[in-house]
Amino acid sequence: MTGAPARPSRLLIPASALLWGLQIALLSPALALILSTLYGASTTDIGWSLAIYNTGGFLASLLIPAWADRHRSYLQVLLACGVLTIALAGALAAVTSLPWATVALVVLGGPAGLGTTMLFAHLRSAGTATSSIVDTRAIISAAWMGGPPLATAIIGWAGGRGILAAIVVIALLNIATTAAMMSRHRRAASERPEAARPRESLPPGSRTGTVLVVAAFVLFQATNATAMTFMAIYVTQTIGLAVLWGGIVLGVAAALEVPALMIIGRLGDKVPHLTLVAVGAVAGIAYYLGLALATGPVALLLLQVLNAVCFAAIGGIGLALFQDLIPGAGLSTGLFMNTRRLGAIVSGPIIALGALSPLGQRGIFLGCAVLTLLGLALVHLARRSAGRRAAKDQLPVGG
């Protein structure tokens, strides 16, 4: 009977992950439509507004997590993210011009978008196992499977303000779950000793190895973003299939991500994180080479197994690896999230330059394979750097 009350506590983290994932999955794909319908923004205006918003989000993801690390206030910041989300929705519903909407996105939306970052930082700070962290990441991926279709359905039924109202409801639920987590965390902290620090993948303070891994992940994220962004065009213009197949391929990829994350998360408790990332990079190289050679739908669908392995290693184990390497649960998680932002920026030149090759659009994915190979080489160099650092630390003083 003593174990029964613990079940609601175990459900709080999955519930929080699902709600935060759903909130992002509703807002992100709908934001351009909101700017267009509520403020009459042109395509160019939307592009500039989103660029300014993403820049503000980038800065917020560096400054606020670092503050949370200093004060060990991850759940408090998570609660503030929920409050700021409600304030953002209210501001977007109230203002009548695009400049003021952009100001609201930067001032309120940037900090409000750090919910998942703070959730993962809290898990790391609490000494959560890699498998549980990656399982939480899988829940957020599952939320993305339903979020975008739900967002478009709400906009079609209730317009831009309808989606803002839905986001407010989810934010209220996020505030409630976070408050419950804070209460349980305070009680648990008073009843148990300090959690053991998770093992490091690289020696603490190994700056060279850390820089190499960060650079590798920018490349990994860039190639992943390229494949996702360009898939629909590639399927229709190069392979010659109906545009529906682009959606089917991306849907299969999203469906495979969840079990792949759960499997690799359990391996992450036993296998070094750098090794799993290297395996994912090899799968990614094979995936991009396969895309460059694919000529039909069957090959595209089968290749998504490799894509899922690559994504699970980069998006799941990569998060745990950054938390191993970089001091501060908030800053390390924020930096990992920013590799995705930087990778999305780099994906543009990859598409533009890759299409100029004699292979045409197939050259884009050949370029992705080369860049992933470069990222794998950087991971290998990071591992060697860690080995040299460990050997140096073992030398006797004055010897």
C-alpha cells in the first residue's frame, strides 16, 4: 500500500511534457497564419517578424537558463513560462498592428518558449536517468504528431483568436501541473539526500571536446532540418510522386521517432552517449545517401527507419550528452536547443548550394551525407580529446 500514492507523481512529468509539447506544436505552425489573419501581414512582413522573434528566442535561451542555473529555480521559471504564455496570447489578441505583435513575441514569446528547456533542466538537476529524459523527449515528439493538424483545424473553425484561446487553456493546465510538481519536489527534497551526479561523457572542463561536439550537432541538426524541409519538393519534382507521398513519408518518420527514442533512451543508461551519437551519425549518412539514390515510394518509406535511428541519437541522446558536457542543467539544455535553431539557419545554404551541383536536387542529400560525415569526424576528435585529457589528469604531479 505504501507505493500507491507515488503513481500520480510519476504521471506529472509525462503530463507536463505532453502539454508543453502540444503548446509548442499548436503555436509554431500557426504563428504565420496568426500574423497574416489578425494583422494582414504580407509574406515578407511575416518573414521579418519571425526572424526577429527567433533572434529574441535565441538570446532568451542563453540568458534565462543561465540565471536559473545560478538560482536552481527551474520549476519556478517553468511556472513563469506558463504565465508569460497567457500574457502573450492576450497581447496578440489585443494589439492591432504587426510591429506591436512583434514586440510582444520578442518580450513575452521568447521567454515563454523556454518551457521544454526548463522541464529538461529540472529533470537533469533532479538526477533523472537518461532513459527517463529521452522518454520525456519522445512524449514531446508524440505531441507534434497531433499538434499541427489540430492547430489548422482550430484556425479553420475559430480563426486566429481561436488558436490563441486554445493556447491559453493549455497554458493554464501547464501552470497547474508545474505547481503540483513544485509541491512534490519540495516534499521529496526534504525526505531524500542529494541525488548523485550523473556520469560525465567527457571530463568536466574539456572545452575543446565540448566545442567539437557543439559544432558537430549544428551540422547534424542542419542536415535533419534540410531533409524535413525539402522532402515534399523532392518527392514531387525529382522522384515524380504525388505531393501526398511527401506527407506520408514525413508522417511515417514522425511515427517511428517515438519508439526509436524509447529504445535508444534505455541504451543510453548503459552505453556511452558519444558512442550512441556516432551510431546515429552513421545511420544518418546511410539515410541521406539512400535519399540521393531513391527512385520510388518503397525506398523512401524503408529509409525512414534509418532516419528514426539518426533522429533518436541526435534529438534524444544528444540532449543528455549536452547535459553531461556543459555545467548547468539550464544552460546545457538551452545550448542544445539552440543547435536546432542554428541548424535551421544553415539548412538554407545547404539547399541552395546543393541544388547547384550536376546532380540537381539529389546533390542536396549527397551534401547532407558529407556534412554528417564531417560531424561524425568531429565527434571522433572530441572522443580523442577526452582521452588525452583523461591521460593527462592521471599523470603524477611533478613527474
